[in-house]
Amino acid sequence: MNTLDRARLERLWDQEVAAFRAARPRSEERWRDASAHLPDGVPMLWMSKWPGPWPVYVDSAAGSHFTCVDGIDHVDLCLGDTGAMVGHAPEAAVRALSERLARGSTFMLPTDDAAAAAELLADRFGVPSWQFTLSATDANRSVIRYARHVTGRRKVLVIDYSYHGSVDEAFATLDDSGRVVARRGNIGAPVPLDETTVVVPFNDVPAFEAALATGEVAAVLIEPAMTNIGIVLPEPGWHDAVRELCDRFGVVLVIDETHTLCAGPGGMTARDGLRPDAVVVGKTIAGGVPAGAFGLTAELAERVRVRLRGGEHGLEDIDVGGVGGTLAGNALSLAGIRATLGEVLTAEVYPGMIARASEWTAGVQAAIDEFEVPWQVTQLGARAEYSFRATAPRDGREAADADDFPLQQYLHLHALNRGLLITPFHNMALMAPSTTSEDVARHTEAFRDAVAGLYA
Ligand code: PMP
């Protein structure tokens, strides 16, 4: 196996930075002007982490491509980190959203799209009772509150190195001695994380059982496969054990399908026959406008209903419980969900998306093999990701240990300079229904060139 020459990486990085500077003067101008009122010239702090001296400002997008203000066409394999998994400006969703916008978008009253959207989600995920939020984060927060409310327990179990949005409880990790501590980079934690959270490595059934046996856990919040520290797939038996142990210890099992909706129309829940008590979705489901949703089994929905409505002040106090919000469940989001699930992200488009991801994976694997590089690539439905280790990781810690920030930044900038956007902060590509084999081939060629530059 080849080893990485760091001095060579630095030289190549400098070349790519110079190429970026030369090609993107208009983005630079926007960024300099914007910096007067936007820290780092961006409206959300993560956007400052893209590789390169300044962020790329977008002009317009359609399908799986966008054009930046410098007029450069990009194949978008990031797709807003799943927010645009259905492709940019999908026609049916744009039509429904535009029509709704022209007739009023937020009322704190239901429209016909609400029940239709809930039915579409119920059919896909097999849980009947749905509520809507503005983000997957909010959906996770809501379900955690409900789980605490119905179980009377305090703690949430999450998987080591998982990510579920800006949910306070979820920013926990295990230190070297196995204690629960805040993740590096966690900003302003309200309380020490071991007061709210139990952390278990992915695929570790004995640790999971021991954690639930304490009787402290209200909810287990998991992705069916890890997707936020590279992709880590579940081992055979993991999900059966999780379900069985949640039943045994009376814990609410929440499956967060926000990213794994890439695996099929009903996520991994439907694909693999999982049986959660609650399902969370978000990001792309409204075709590009903010929306999140959570669905509950009939049994859990009834437990929640009894707890919320029971007692003298049940209805009177329903707006101060910490679940819901003025814009949550707004008419625009629901029009978007109905059109997107009904007409855009249909079962028919998945085989094509998954085939494109297989092509992308094969392209990456070919370069790994040709240059004998100790990296691996893992596919999950319409998404795939490479990491800087020779074998597929089994848990989040193994995946995190393979991180190489300078190398990752280099590969992303190299791709960007060739008109390819990869999901930032890890090495992931996502396929939209509109992604073509030509789009993927552009990546295959550029990736080979990048690896050759590093290792040939
Ligand atoms: N759950 C999962 C699994 C996610 O990956 C993310 C975001 N990456 C979220 C929830 C939160 O989504 P949002 O930032 O749109 O609230």
C-alpha cells in the first residue's frame, strides 16, 4: 500500500488554492462585501468551512447542477447535504409551492395538504400518526420531549459519533475511559452531557443492553445506518437486538431517517422491515423549503395523547409544552411535502439514483485499486462515501479515527476546481433523480486525477 507524502499534499493544495482564486473573482467580491454584516461572509457558520479562501456564491440551479456567480457549471453531489436530494427546483414541487405561496402560506390552521402529506408518510414508513416541524432537528427534539413525558425518564441514548441536528442531548461522545463527555466543538452545552445522555458504540449489542438495563433511558435515538461520520452500516442482528431490548426495557425507539431516505422510498425502515416507535424525516421532503416530520405508532400516539390531554389544564397548556411552533406545519411546507413525495421522490426514481451511486462507488474503487491507496468506499442506496482507512468502519470511533482534515480539504477543493461539489466535512456524494451517468463520470475522472497527483 502507498503512503501519503505530506509535503506533496501541501504543494498540491497550494496549486488548487491558486486555481480557485483565479477562477472565482465574483464570489470573492460578494464575500468581501458580505463580510461587513455576515461573520466570515456567510449566513450560517458552517458555510465558512468549505475548502478554499472564500465560499462559492450560487447564482441558480436546476436538477443536479448549479451555476455560481462566476458562471461556472457544477455537478452538485452535495445537494445541500440532502436538503436538495430530490434535485434543485423539481418541477412538480415548484408548481405546487408557487401556487400555495400565491394563496397564502402560513395560517396556524390546517389545509388539505396536511392530511395528504401525512398519509403519504404513513404509507412509506408504516407508522400512522404524523406531526410537522420546520427541520429534522425540531422533529428530534419533539420526539425526545414526548418520550420523556410518557416514560417519566430523563436520559436519551445516542450512538457514539452520531449526529441528529442541533439537539443538545445528542452532542455526546465516549472518552478514552468510556465516560460520556461533550463532543469536541460543542458550543455552550446547557448541562454536562452525562446528565442527559447515554452513549453506546454502533453495532455494540452488549453495551446497548447494559445501557438500557439501568432503567434511566426514555428514548433511543438512532440512524439505521450511520451517515454523519462516513457511512457505517448495521451488522446482521443489530436492529433486531435494538428493537427487542427497547421492548424489554420499555424504551421509545426513534429511528431518524433524515439521511437514510436515500436507501428507499420508506428509508431503511421500510427497506429492512424495521419497527420503530417513532420515525423522523426532514431536509428534502418538501422539495427545497424547510420541513421536518415525525411519525408515531398508534400505541405511542395514544400514550402521548392521554398524557397531553389528561388533567384539568391539558388543552389549555398545549401551546407551552415545548413541542410545536408558529411556523411548524405551515401550509407551504405541507404543499411541498405532498408534491415532493407524491410526484418527485417516488418509488420509480430510486433504482436510477441507486444505480448512479453504484457507478460513483465503482469509479472511486477503481482509483483506490489502481494506485493501491489504503482507503475504502461504502454505498448506502443513493449515497456513497469514501474514507481514509483500508476497511469499512464498524462504529463511529473507527470512522472518526480515519479522519484526515488536510487530505479531505484537498480532495474537496480539487473537485470544486473541476466543477464538482462533494458534501463538505466528510467525503460523501449523493445522487438526485436527475443525476446522470455523465455527471458521475466527471467525478470518476477528477477523482482519479486527484489520487494520481497524490500517489502516482
Ligand atoms: N438527523 C440527521 C440524521 C441528520 O443528518 C441531520 C442533519 N445533517 C439532522 C437530523 C438535522 O437536520 P436539520 O439540520 O435539517 O435540522
